[in-house]
Amino acid sequence: MFVPSVTNPIGDFVRNLVPQVTAYLPVAFQSETLDSVVAFLINAVICIIAVCAVNIGSAPILIYMERKVCAHVQCRLGPMRLGWHGTIQTIADVLKMLFKEVYAPSGADKLMFYTAPMIVLIAPFMVCALIPFSKDLVVADVSMGIPLIIAVNGFGVLGILLGGWSSNNKYSLLGALRSGAQIISYEISFAMILLFVVMISGSTNLMDITMSQQGTVFDWWIFKIPVLGFIAFILFFISSTAEMNRAPFDIAEAEQELTGGYHTEYNGTPFAMFYLAEYIALVTNSALATTCFLGGFHAPCIGFAPVDNVLNMVPGLVWFFGKVFFMIWCYMMVRWTFVRPRVDQLMDFEWKFLLPVNLVLLTAGAAWIAISG
Amino acid sequence: MTGMLPPGFRIQRETNTEEFFINMGPQHPSTHGALRLALRMDGETIVELVPHFGYIHRGMEKQAESMSYLQYIALSDRQDYLTAIQNNLGVVIALEKGMNIGVPEKAEYIRVMLQELGRIASHLVFFACFGGDLGGQTCLLYGFKEREMIHDILEEVTGSRLTTNFFRPGGSRYDVPDTFIPRVKAFLDHMDDTMKDYERFLSKNIIVLERSKGIGILSKEDAIAYGCSGPVLRASGVNFDVRRANPYSIYDSFDFEVPVTYNGDCYDRYTVRIAEIHESMKILRQCIDRFPTEGPWRSKEKPVRLPVGRYYSEIETAKGLYATYVVAATTGEKPYRIHTRGPSFPHIAALNKMVQGHKISDLVTILATLDPVIPEIDR
């Protein structure tokens, strides 16, 4: 029998259900191998639908949220006309994007031009599959979660480089090259912070990392290790902002300098895919921050039983998304507050500041483990 | 290879890399209008910059030859639309010299107050665009928020928000309404608080400091040689302000400083403008204290004809020296020639000197601190 390495309640439910259904079939079709293959396929379809639903469903919400956060930071109202407080505005925009004519500039490498946005989308989708949304809600509970995320997360830069290069536009090329340099540099810091979390929690599995933070708020990794946890969280915040190409580190797009950077020549659906990838990356990075530092789906218990019982009654999924949206809000506030550093200053910041600090942090974390046992 | 590079290059080329050409504008988000910059680049470093003008040339000076003097005042709005009310005054002063007409005290106060409001509005646009071009889109909205309040005041006084067309030889088109002084006072009180916030937003922000200090240095000699004026000149250490050097209207009766800084970089140009906002507010407060409620707001006679002669006026707009030269060949309503000396053209001319050796991101910063208005260059 085909035994999957990953088990979860929904998967088990499907695996139990399939033999009961096939029992009604003629005897010739009844075999354990067939059942397990069918169950595997059904599970895969459910997983794909779930990941797509989370990712694609969150993008319009985030775009609406970004518009509103940005508007209120800037003393204005944002979209107000379409629907209640402009709620349908994003849907209208998405429809507009989808129905626009798609064309490539002359001289563009058409194959690469249209492949690039799809490549960009791969990374955030794959990371999303690894995130434990609740105790029973994880698509792929793989043991090497963090290394896989580090490996996959840098994949997006390939799409950006391809898109910038195949556009046959100098601004796109400059944007793509900037982006390549930036993401590859910040990848190192990003990986190191995750390694720090792996080191202190003793596991590369995201579920285990979450479970190691069980307890009160003070058991979350951001607070559990005095000072170091908070520093690590801030460093993660910075490097993931750069990793996502979000302002103030959006030098790849740099609207004022490069008129849009690598996606200058894109329009319609391919542009929407770049846009979507940016927002899904926002969700996955926030989810990663939540899982690694903010206790994942655990309720923010304070160690006082009556309050904790009430908090624990709320499902983990709600806590998880609450924390994720708090993180997203932080990213948005930073985006609309700071100005953009120059490309060489950004590199200096990574190689001359973030990287040494990360190395010190790793050493200090190891020392903390040695001391506290 | 390095020997061919202009002085001040920050990154010296050791490898034999290939230069390439980038066309920036006329359709580009940060060229502040239809300006085209042809860039010779080495990677992201600018080797040479050649500005191209003329995309919105409307032939205003030629149009002026078939217009009456008073009609030309309306055209001066359309040159530098951010300092429209100041351009009005520049033209009107030149005409007044020929028409030999006095201006009542109240009219002078109205002029000075509107001038300074216009200056604050223009500097707020600078603040907004400077922040916006650095990538802080929020600054863009903040600067425009207070500018709207000034435009509300201008709307109440002149009837229009942007192209005011307000001053006339001997005074102005209308008297100010009774609500003018209280509104300006309320605006100044509001501005005192908001300027603190705005300065906290950019002035001490480490990224802004990193991106503007030592960037786009214009030496004192170069600033004078290129004919720069206004905040750009004063940021390079030249204490020249027409309001002080060659006072027009009643500027000699006010107590205000001329802010001067000496590094000539982007940050200095920024601080000079912020300091000028404070000085303008100081002048406005003095105006409010001394504003004559009684008395005529324009002269009795309303001349439209200019005697034969050549008349020159220069004023200090928010951008710099705005001079008008009127040649009247015959005594009549129409000029033979009107020439305008705008402040933005020399600034863009000096741009090549400032950007050489800097990155393309710095070009955007430098261009923002020059605060050019392209319609005023093209006219």
C-alpha cells in the first residue's frame, strides 16, 4: 500500500472515505493500491485548491488593505465609491487587469517574457504550502521546512531577472539587475535569521517550531530569549522587507527612478501576476514571521487561567491570521513612512551591517543555549 | 580610461566597461514635467547628462507682442504655475515703472502677503516632491495638504486657485475680504505645528541624510557662473536675495533673515527652503500685525498705456530671480517685446555639473532639489 509521508486529519479522512466509496464498485476495481492512489490524487487536488484559495483570495483583501492603510497614513480616505467604503474597487481592478489586451514590446523575447511572471509566482505558492495555519491545517508538514523555504524563496529573483532582461528595455534591465543583486544579498541575512530560529527551537520543521513556542506570550521566540529574540525579529523584518522588494527597499521598481523597474513593459494579466506575487510574498513572509517569532497559531496567553481559557477558545486559525495581518500592517506602515535608500547604500547596509550583526546574533544564540542548557 | 572622466567621479573605472545611453523623459515620473534628459551611463553611474527642452513651448513671449500689457499678466501665470501670484507681481512692477503710478499702502501689504503665501505654497510643493522623489509617497500628500489651505485662501481672495491673475498696475483686481486676515492667521498657527512634524519626517531621517548629504554639490563659483538664483544659489553660500539686495514693494520694512548654507549639496538646498518657509511665516505675522484696515486698496487711476521706453523689474520668487524686461517702442497698449528671465533654466543648465559621477537615483534627488518647473523654462 502507498503510505504517504505526510499525514493530516483531512488527508486521513479522505483515505478512510475512499475505500468506503469503492466498496460499491465491482470487485474487479477494488484494490488497496487503487484506493491509495485515488486518495492521494484527491488529497493533492484539495491541497492545491486550498493553497490557491489562501493565496489568490488574500491578494484582493491585501490590495484593499494597502490602499486603505496608505490612504489613512496620508490623511485621505482611499477608495470610497464602489461598494461600502470601496470594497468592490479591488475586484473591479482585478477584472480590468484580466480583460486587458496582453502584448509584448517589439524585440522582446516572447517566451521568456511570458514565462517570467509564472516563475515569480512559484516561490510564494510553495512557501505557503509549508506554513502550519493551525494545528491540523498544513499542506506539507515536511521535516526540512526551513531549508526548503530558504531554497525556494530565492526562486522569485529568477523570474524578475528574466522579466527585466526579456523586456528589451533599459529601465527594466536596470531594475532587474538591481533586484538580482539585492535579493541575493538579503537572502543571506534572511537565511541566517531562520537558522537562528532553527538553532534555538531545535527543529527545521515549521510545526515543531510552532509547538516549541507553546505556553504564554513569553514563550514566543520574540520574548523567550532576552533581547536576542527581539533583535532577531527586527532583523527578520528588515531582511524580509528587502526580500519581498517592498518599499523602502523597492529599488527594483523604484517608480521615481526607473518608471516601474522590471515590470515596466508588462500589462494586463502578466502584470497582475507580478502584482499578485508581491502580495502573496507579503502573506507568506508575515506567516513565516508569525510562525518563527510570534507563536504561530497559539493564543497570546498571559499565564492567568481565566483569561487564558477564553483566549484558547478562539480557534488557532483566527489567531494565526490575526498575527499575520498585524505583521502585514507593520510592513505597510513601514512602506508608507520611509524613503528609499540608494542601491549602493542598500548593499552596504546588508554586507557591512546586517551580515556581521547576524553572525554575532548566531554566536550569542549559541551561547544562550549553552548557558541555559 | 579614467583620465577621460570628468572630475568628481566617485567610482573610478578600472575595467573597460561599455557606456550606454538612457533616455529619461519627456514621459518620466520624476522629471517634473515634459523635460527630456539624455544620459550617458556607465552601469548605474552617470557620465554625462544633456537636458532637452521645448516639449511644451507655447511662444508666450511672441504671444505677448500681440497682446495688451494687462493681458500678458494672465500669461505670466502660465509660466511658473507654482509661483503664479509672484510672476504676476514681477510683470506688474515692470509696468508700474513705466506707467509711473504709486501703490497705496494697503495694496502693498496685500501684495507682500500673497507673495509670501505663494512662496510657502511653492516650497511645500518642493517638500512634497523631494520626499516623493526619494520614494516616500506620503510626503507628497502631506506637502499638498497644507498647500491646499493656501490655495483656499488664494481662491477666496483672487477667485482662482492656481492661475491667479490678480495684480494690476496700481494695486490689484479686488480688495481682500474681511476673512482674509483671520484665515491667514489661522493658517499660520496650523502651519507652526505641522512644520514641526514635517521637519521631523524628513530633516533628521537617516535615509534622507544619507541620500542628500554630499550629493549634487554645486560650488559657489559654479552657482554664480551658471546664473543660479534663489534657494539653489543661497545653498551654495551666496547671500543673494532680491528682497534684500534690491528691495521691491515694501520688503525693506520687514524684519527677516536670508537663510544661507554653504555646502551646496541636496540637503542644504532642502534646509534653505525649509528655513525660507519659516522666514515667510515671520513676514506674514508682521504683515498681520501692521495690516491697514482702512485706506484705498488700489490707486485712483487705472492706466493701460505704457510710454516709450525700456522697463526692467526683478523679484524673488520661490524659485529664484524672476525678471521681466519690457520694451515699448510706441506709446500704446501693446509691447514691442517682453522678455522673461526665469529661474529654472540656469538650474537645469547646471544639472550636468552636479550629477556627473552620481547614480541615477541621485539624479532624481538632485533634480527634485533644483525644483524646476518646465513650463517656465519652455514658456
